[in-house]
Amino acid sequence: MPTEWTVRAITRAMLPVLLVLTLVELGSGLVLGSFESKLLRYPSLLVLVPVTIGTAGNLGSILAARLSTSFHLGTLSFSPADDELAGNAVATFALAVTMFPVIGFGAWVLAALVSGGATLAAQTVILVALTSGTILAVLAVAVTLTATYAAYQFGLDPDDVVIPVVTNVCDVLGVVVLFGVVQVLV
């Protein structure tokens, strides 16, 4: 796919995407604002917010980079039977399942050290992190696959479009999923 490297071409391709993503991020802030009292009551959950959001975006970005590379190499097919596609999705999920319990434990330890004692049990914070992370991994894979396929369909370079879309959407999903999981488990 030839890419035109001019200011006009880059602006034409990215400005609409960035404007939509700005509105999406506003939604994330509104959800986070409604969640504020619970976060202030449980400092370990407050610690989880940026780490959960960042990790979900990172998982999606890793997958997006792998899919973009496969796309440019001509080895990517959007078939459900594609072993490379399935392998990358499973690897993303496996990485989330191994990382989020560690993140939960780290958030609990940090909150206990900084606030002088944890108000939630370690297993509760770990369960919140693991559940949120598992759901976010599935959503990050779905968003990444959808964004990569859309970039392909619209003739856009996935290197330019997919990672900003995935990280911003995962920011919003991270807040919404964490809020939902906390409502159920805490």
C-alpha cells in the first residue's frame, strides 16, 4: 500500500479519526467521574485505574503492531481459520491473564504502603484486576481486529490509524469495564 507522506495527506487521514477519538475520551472521563467516590474510598482501586487502562491499551497496541506487520508482509488474512491471527489473539489473552493478577497485587501493595493500610483484601483487588483484565483482553482483541480490518477496507495504512484507535478505545473500555467489575465484586 503506497503511503503519501505529505502534511495534507496525513491530516486528511488522521484528523477525522482524532476528532472522533477525542469525543470517545470525553466519555471515559464522564464514567470515571461517576466512579470517583468508590475510588477514593478504596485506594487500591484508584491505583488500578491508570495501570488497567494502560495495560489494556498496550495489549491492543502489541496485537495491532503484529497484525500491521503481517498485513504489510502480505501474510494476514481475516479468515477465522487463519492460524497466525488466532495465535496472536490467544497470545494477547494469555499475556493478560498472566499480567493482571500481578498488577492487582502490586496495586494492593502500593495502596497499603501509601495509605497506611489496605481497605480491601488482596484477593479482592487481584480478582478485580484479573476479571477486568480478562474482559479487556477479549475486547482489545475484538477492537484491534475490527480497526485493522476497517483500515484495510478503507485503504488506510494500519500503522497510522490502528494504534491510536485501539489505545483510545481501550482507555474508555478500561474505565467502563473496571467500573462494572467493581460494581459486581466490591
